[in-house]
Amino acid sequence: MKYVSTRDNSKDYSFEDVFIKGLADDGGLYVPKSLKKYNSEELSKLKNLSYNELSTDIINQFSSDFISKDELSSLVKKSYSAFREKEVVKITSIKDLKLLELFHGPTLAFKDVAMQFIGNLYEYYLSKNDKKLNIVVATSGDTGAAAIDAIKGKSNLNIFVLHPNNRISSVQRKLMTTVEEKNVFNIAIDGNFDDCQNIVKSMFSDLEFSKSINMSGVNSINWVRIIAQTVYYFYSYFKLGKEYISFSVPTGNFGDVFAGYLAKKMGLSIDKLIVATNENDILHRAISKGDYISKEVIETFSPSMDIQSASNFERLIYYINNSDSKITAHIMKKIKQNSYQIEKNNLEIIQKDFLSESCNEHETLEIIKKTYQENNMILDPHTAIGVGAANKLSFDNCVVLSTAHPCKFPDATNNAINMHEKLPQELQHVLDKEENFQVIKNNTEEVKKFIKSKT
Ligand SMILES: *Cc1c(COP(=O)(O)O)cnc(C)c1O
């Protein structure tokens, strides 16, 4: 399969470019040149596959030039053996809503699903090609932990993770900073997540720097993450056995919900994708009114969604503009100047597939409280927003993506119900271990200097 950049689709790229580089040299995101669309006969064959078999089939549609299906199958198996659920994900319910629990991996959030696979894919690639890479990633909390767990101790790889200093939960931080492996470097940036993301983006577009350190990224723009996340949309659809289902997705960078859109494009009968946001509601304003204007980032109880520039939205812009990369590049300029109003016809196209809702802090805590009282279940604040959005829109056959284990966000649950969930036994040790991280100013050059000194 060939890939193109959303900002200039005249040039072809390989899966290797897409995986290793993450971002195209022109600043655009990679998308496949054409998409596999499963017909109903093919879909019925996928229906009874195990999670690992389904994962192998779907990822193989994108990666067969890069890795054989057999080798892929063994990487998938290895990746998901670290999960506490045999079938990787688990479906539960609260009243009429289904919850798709995605947090049974080693760092307790859905990011593990893609990241464990990516870690093994790197190892496969580097041992085949005798190369070394430095992975640099910005995190709003969960990506970093998932990436570190997936990459710690692997040979020929270093990982540098930038998180916003004092703006992630202490459990989130400790899952990253208590790792002892020598190839892991944590950097706390004096800024917010968007600042961290901007530093990483500018290091990537500085080709001299990024080439000099063989830089690679695993941010949510990495296409391989998206395809690995597509799998659970298929899996839960088959498990529920309904004709059409909708998904409510707690959203920040628009990666997870974009994976749902991709599943729909590949033939899965999804009705609506509900984009659920916290008070950082740029995507809700965009999808409901066309107003894609970013404001100051507000800190909330759901830090992994405290984002005002949703990188993956660029892929949607590309698709709704009929894969026109000139128009996409033009719109991305407007977004950079923070002056993009979605055109009326485009908004109508978006609204065929997407709906949106936002929950404020008070509503989020109320949902945690109500769910505990009525269902004896503690929700993490991100999942609570997914539930809140689904309730506001009241849809039949709606599945809420449950994106994190509640123990990761004790502040929110303590506030709502004066209780917090304990960490699973095997992770208890991170609570009192010594932490190791470097605080650096919100300045790209300083970060580059630090990385250079370690490579
Ligand atoms: C990353 C994250 C999200 C947001 O996912 P995006 O792909 O960035 O939209 C939601 N909830 C949790 C717990 C997360 O870690």
C-alpha cells in the first residue's frame, strides 16, 4: 500500500516512511493512497476472530509491504500478552450504555493498545535494518507512559518524553518517571501540552536536527497507532451483534475517534461518532458550529483531553475535501493563524458522521457520582465525559470508549465521591519509587541541547 501526505499528495511514501517518520517532510500527515473496504461477506468472516486474529487481519491491510502476515501475527500476540484481559478489551455496561474498557494494558489507558504493538514493530524493524533511533514524543499524560513501557530496555532505541510540568496527575507522572531503564529520558516542560507538542513538531521540521539524531515519533499522529486502534471498533461491533452502533469517544487529539472514522470508511456499520470533549471544547465548537478557533488551554480533571489543537483533525479535513491536498494545505495555514471557520458544505459532510458534546468540570464530577451511586462503578474522568456526551445526545446502541483506569486520576474521583481506586497490585511499586526527570524551559533549542547531550 502506498501513502501520501495530506499537504502534497503528488508524492508516494511507503509504510516504512509512515511508521518511522510519523510526519511528512512538508508538515502534513500520512494517509493511505487508497483504502481497503471490506464487503459484507468479508466482514462476516472477521466476525468470529479473536482480538489478536482480527488485529492481524486489519493491520495487514496496511502493512503487507513491510512485514509478512505471519510475522505480524506473532508481534501482535507478543504485544497483547502483557494485557490483564485475555481478549485485550472488555465490554461492560451502565444502564443502556455499553462501555468498551480499553485500559487493561500495562499503563492503564487505551494508549497501550497501539503502543505495545508499536514497540515490538520498532524492535522488528531495527533488528532487520541494523539501525538506531531516538524517539521523541509529547504527552498530555498517557501517551508517554504507554510509549515508555513499550520501549524501555529495547536495544537500539532511546525515548525522550516531554510532559507539561505539574499538569499531569501524579500517578500519570510516576508511571513514567520511576522507570529505571537507561534508554528512557523524561523531560518536564514549563508549559502546557500544546507547548510540548509544538516543540516536538518544530524539532521534526528542523530536518538537519531530526536527521542528525535519527528522530522518530510515536505521537497520536502516527498512522500505525490509528490502525491499531481501529481494531477495537470492529471487535466491539462484532461482539455486540447489532446492525448499527454509535460510539462516544473522549477526545483530545482526535486520534482515537479518527480510528473509528477509519473503521467506518473500511465498511463497518457505524452510525455516529460522538466527539466528547471537556471544557477545552474546540472540537465541539468545530463540529457543532464550524468554529475551529483555539482558545487558552484550561486545566481540567481530564488532563489527557486538555488540548486546543487536535493534530489528527487534519486527516478529516483532507477526507472531507475529497483528498485535495492543496485545499488541505491552505486550510492548515488558516488553522495556524487561528482563523478557520469550517465552510457550511464541509460542516454538513462532517455532521453525517460526527456529533459532539462537551462536559464541564461540574458535570464530569456529577457523572462520576451518579454512576457510582447507581451502578457501583468508579469511572475515570475521561470516560465520564464520554458517558456524559452520550447521555446528552441519548442514542440507541451506543458504546462509550472507556479510555483510562480510574486509579490514574484520584483527584477527580476523590472530589466526586471521596474515594479513589487502588492501583492494580503489579503497579503499586511506582507510588514510592524514586522519580527521575529533567525540568526544561518552554524552548525548543534548550530541549534540542538536552537531547543532543544524551545521544
Ligand atoms: C489520550 C487520551 C484521550 C484522548 O484521545 P485522543 O486520541 O488524543 O483524542 C482520552 N482519554 C484518555 C484517558 C487518554 O489517555
